[in-house]
Amino acid sequence: MHKPGLLVAAVAAALVSGCEPAGTACPAIAQATSVALTVTAGYAPKVAALHLRACQDGTCKEADVELRPGSTSVDQGCTAEGACSATASPDGTKVAALMLETLTESPLVVTASGTASDGTTLPARTLEFRPQASYPFGEQCGKFLSASLTLDGDGLHQQQAPKSGGARKAPAG
């Protein structure tokens, strides 16, 4: 037997429980412990293959990394109902990641080497830096560490961590 009153009460309870004050819920997103690398659009055509080595706290990991086409997000705007969207657009960069067992705020030494598009050896580039801490979903949701680098013709450079602040808000309608 169906009890319509119980169904309505269950749906109402589910809706009310989802109406907590804004900013208190944290996304269930696991952080990837990796060194993320972006090869700039100007340098990407010269790079055929890359090898990354990362050392931190006495432990090193290295591997040939897969280069994938990079992209940028293009804002598609928001609807009057508050639904916002974006699309990815190729930007000429190449991206790769070296997965690590752990990532701490200790100094990290990363070396990038590889093969140029013409088959010659690329110059090895090394950078020592500290991974950056950020709170992309607010301090109540915990700290994320990032080890993000850019490779160009001049070498390796650390990218800035994303700013804290949480989710994008829809315009008032």
C-alpha cells in the first residue's frame, strides 16, 4: 500500500535538510597529490615528450608523463534561475601530471627533461619551491596543497595557487 502522506513528508524532509546556511557544506572532493605541469602555448610545439622527477622529504618519484592538450574555461554566463556554465576551449598549451604518494608544504625539487619535436634533447630544467596552500572552498573546508608549474623556453616557474573563496555565485535576478 502506498502512503502519499509519507512520501510528501520524506520529500519535504530531504528538501529542508538541504537548506542549511550558505557556506557550511564542504564538497566531497579528494585532492590529487601530484605535480601539475603546463607547457606554455609558445613552447608547446617544441616539446614532444617529457620526463618529470620530483623529490620531497627524502623521497623521489619520476616518470615519463603523458602530454595532453590544454584548455581554458570560457564563461557561458548564468541563467535567471542561477544555473551557471562554462565550456573548455583549446588554448595551445600541453598539460601533464606526475602523481605522488604524498605532498607536504616542505620544499619540493622538480626537474623536467625530455625530447624536442625535432628529436633533440630538451635542456633539463630544475626548480626548488614550496607547494602552495589554499582554501578554495573556504577555511571551514580545509587546506589544499598545490604543486603547479609552468614550463616555457626560459625554464620552470611556479604557478600561483587558486584564490580562496568558494563557489561562484549567480547574479541577482
